[in-house]
Amino acid sequence: MSEIDPAIVAARNEVEITRARLIATARELQGRLSPHTLVRDIWEGAKDKGAGLAEEAVDAVRKRPIVAGGVIAALALFLGRDPIMEYASKLLNGDDEPPKPDKRVAKIAKPKKSPKPSPTEKVE
């Protein structure tokens, strides 16, 4: 038998090592890019960001409680402006009328059906 060149043996060994590294890297990427892993990482990031925002909000309220109370009161007045205005007008006018229906709810009218002749009736 002929002797194998040591350079060829070293090259084959290096190819096997490189191939093993490539396969390990591919498996690692496959694990990182799996939908389950991506969703978990996004969820963890969102939880961390939400916790940070909550802590900042609590710190801001602690630093300026009067301003925070004013903002909450303004928001409550804005959200309840229609019932508040209705109640205020009743107090000022002395009206004892029943409350009006809410303006924001639209009533849907059913389309009128035209009378169709029955199959036994004659159409002229």
C-alpha cells in the first residue's frame, strides 16, 4: 500500500472539524430562530419594558402627587362630560323631564319590505 500524504490527512481532519462547527452553529441558529423562542424573548422584553414604565409612573406620582391628581381629575371630567353637562343643565333649568336617550348609540332602522304578491294572486 502506498503511504497517505500527511497534508491530506490534516486537511481531511480540518474539514471534519469545520463541518462539525458548521452543524453546531446551524443547530444553535435553528434553536434561536424557532417561533417558540422568538415569542418567549419578545414576551420577556415586553414584560420588562412594562415593569420599567410602571416604576417610572409610580415615581412620577410620588414626586408630584397634586399634579397627578389633577391629571386624573381632568381625565375623569373629560370622560364623563356628557352626563355631567346633562345633570348641570337639569339643575340650572329645574327640569324634571326623563333623561334623553344617549346620543352616541345609533338606532339601526330595519328596511321596509315591499309587499310581494302570493303565487295564487293575479298580477295586473
